[in-house]
Amino acid sequence: MKGGTVFDRLARVLAAIGDTEPLAAAIAGTTLLLVAVLQTRYRRLPGFLIALVAGSLLGWALDAGERGVGMIGTLPSVFPVFHLPDVSAGDVRVLAPGAAAIALVGLLEAISIGRAFALRRGERFDANQEIIGQGLSNLGGGFFQCYVGSGSFTKSGVNAEAGARTPLATMLSCILLALILLLVAPLVAYIPTPAIAGLILYVAWRLIDFREFGRVFRSSRPETMILLLTLTAGLLIKLDFSIYVGVIASFAVFIFNSSRAVLRATAPTPGRAGRRYFRNAERHNLTECPQMLVVRLDGPLFFGSVDYVEQQFRLLELTKPDQKHIVFYLKGMGTMDLAGADLLRHEIRAARARGGSFRIALALPLLEQLRRFHVVDELGEENIYISKAEALEDAIYGLDYGICAHCTKRIWLECENLPGAGLIASDREGVSEDAEAP
């Protein structure tokens, strides 16, 4: 029985090791050794072709076919034949689930291969173009009785090892293969299968990037987890299922990271040339306004992150109960959905219920989202600002001046014009809009 996990295959190999055909092993070993030497020391030579010819000549000289060694055999035809598929509605219903799974695995494999080789060579990879190309090729192949096609690590590895750099290499290889089949198709029958096996073993070994393993282990725990889960699934289950495992694990990590949008209280701190930067107030131990809370959201505000963001709001409310006037800075927010908008509307009502106010400063493209999700209807157009400085200025003049009269912190420029300004000498500069630091 063929197939199974890696360990199943190893078990069958070990069980059949006593039946090893010495001649087949010699042909495979010769081909493997020769291609390894040529690809390592003489890269300008067509190492794969030379090794394949050498393995075939060795098989011919030793009469491998007559001595039980498997051969490629005669090709039934040189080129595929056009044939209109005969498919009924019943066939579609039966084949659709399997076809969908094959298409998904094929696309994921092709994209993974393309991205891996692009990263290895420092090139740009367009997954959309790969999907279009794979779809069109399989659509056309369906009219020529072709198997479902996808990317292949071994074939891509052979191409790369041979020095290919552009898609033109694949086109030329197709043309050359057609010419070879036309001219020497009868000779293909004399290629020993062990010679092909030797080439594939070399390519498979070259595809293992140990340095990439080390880089992943050193740089990212989530990526390490994804790598180990995919590797384990490939070893213990099957290769196609391991692709599902890797994709699901990657998706889970993405959702987890996206759900951890950071809400942080910020405060101004002096910078160079008289400018001021907003920094994380807790991390940098900065003085905050006793009545106003300036918070910044970094990350998307969507259904996956609203619970975490709401927890942070409640924590701020608990630890800073007197800071009832909120300026919510959304410049770092990537996107927002209906659940995020519901949270904003809830926080607006909560701030007002505590006797405070709520203002939003944002980048202009986000304004349409707030309108579409009716956040503007809840907040009021007058409480939305494109400039953070304007939001702060309006919020400052809405503070309780009785508290300001006894305040010595005076972190805003406008504080010099509020009651109690004489309590502390101040030569502070205004807030700079073009600086935002973590």
C-alpha cells in the first residue's frame, strides 16, 4: 500500500531494505553523487542533465532493464490530445467537494512555493497573479485530459538549481521538452527510474533551508509554533493536511494579534526644537491632566478586538476616575466594523453618564466609516476633529475651572490662561501635531 505518513513510508523502506536491488541502488547513488558534485563545483554545467544521462548510460551498460530495474518506459503519446469533457450534473454534485479541496490545496501549495522562492531570492511575489495563472492553466488542461496542476517543490527546486531566474525559463523548458520528446521520445523509455530518484533526492535535500529554521526559531515564537505544527502534521499525518494545519495556525495567530489592539493613555513631553511629543504616559512616567484623558488606539477596532479594547477602557476608568473628559486619538486604527462602532457609541454614552465628554481626533479617511456606522450621530459632528490640537483646545476649555484653580501640573499651553495659572511659573510650549511617539 502506497502513501501514508512519513513514518509509514520509513517503516516500509526499512522492512524492504533486505530486498534492495544493488544495481538500482548503484544507479541512484551514481546519479545522486554526480549531480551533487556538478551542482556544487561546476554550476555552469547542466548538472542535472549530465547526471541523468550518466545514470541512463550506466543502466544501459549494465543491462539494467533486463535485470529487473524499473525503466520509465515508452510514452503513450508525445503531446496531449484535445477532448471535450463529458460532465453531467450528477458528476458535478459528486466531484465538487473533492475538487474544491484539491483546488485549495493546489493553490496553497503553489503560493507557498512561490513565496518561499521569492523570499529566498529577494524578489516580489504576487499571489493574485499566481492564482490566476494556476486557474487558467487548469482550465485549459481540462480540455486535454490533464491531471490537476499546481506548483511542485521538486520541479521548482530543479529549475532554481539549474540557474533559472525568470518565468521565461519555464517557457523555454516547455519548448525544449517538446523538442526532446519529438526527437528522442523513444530514448526516454531507457531512462532508469532509480536515476530519476537520485535527482529527486538531491533536490529534496537542497530544499531544506536550515538557516531559515534557525532564523524563525530566534525571531518569532508565533512563527515557530506555526512551523512546528505544520512540520509535525506533515510527519505524522499527510502533506496535504499539513498545509491546512499551517494555514489555520497562521489564521489563528493573525486573529489573536489583531484582537490585541492597544489602548494607551498619552501625555505631552518636551522634544527637540521646542516641539512636544505624545508618549505613553505610564511607560515614561509622564504627568497627565487631572481632568482630561488622551488615549490612542493602535490596531483595528473590529469584532475580534472589541472585548479587549473594552477591558482596557474599564481599566482606565478604574485607575483614572477623575479624568472624565476623553480625547480619543484614532490615527493608529487600521479598520473598524459594526462591532467596533457599537463599542465607540457605548463609550461615548458612558463618558457622558459620568459627567464628562468624548471627542475623537482622526485621520480624514476614517470619518466616512464613523458616519456610515452612525458614530457621528451619537457623538455629534462638532466633537470630531481632524487635528488633535483642536480637539485638545476645545476639551481644555470645557474643564472644571474650580479644579484648574488649584492645579499645579499645567501640562498644556492653554493652562496659562486658566484660573490658578499663577500657582506655577510656566514657559511651556504648545502641543506639536506632527509628532507621535510610543
